[in-house]
Amino acid sequence: MKLSEIRALLRDNGYTTTSQLDRFDVKRAAGAVIGVDVMFTDGTVAYLPVEPEGA
């Protein structure tokens, strides 16, 4: 998953694309990306679900 895709997920879920990120963890199931845990520098953690391809 590219950083631009993570930024698009942030935007789609109501976060600004300039949010200060600490780290992120891409979640997978059976090899497919199902979501991303995003940790912000203020300590907030958000789970951003990814729509399955073809949906």
C-alpha cells in the first residue's frame, strides 16, 4: 500500500491529509488489505477500513 493510498483513506474518513502521523500498520486477511491502523503524533489511534476491490 502506497502512502498516497493511506492519505486518500485519511481524507475519505474525515481526517486532513496533512495530519501528523507517527506510524501506521496495514492489516491483511488472506493476503488482501482490509484496513489500516493509523497512529497520530498526539497519541490518537484510528482504524481505517479499506473497501474490497470490485465492491
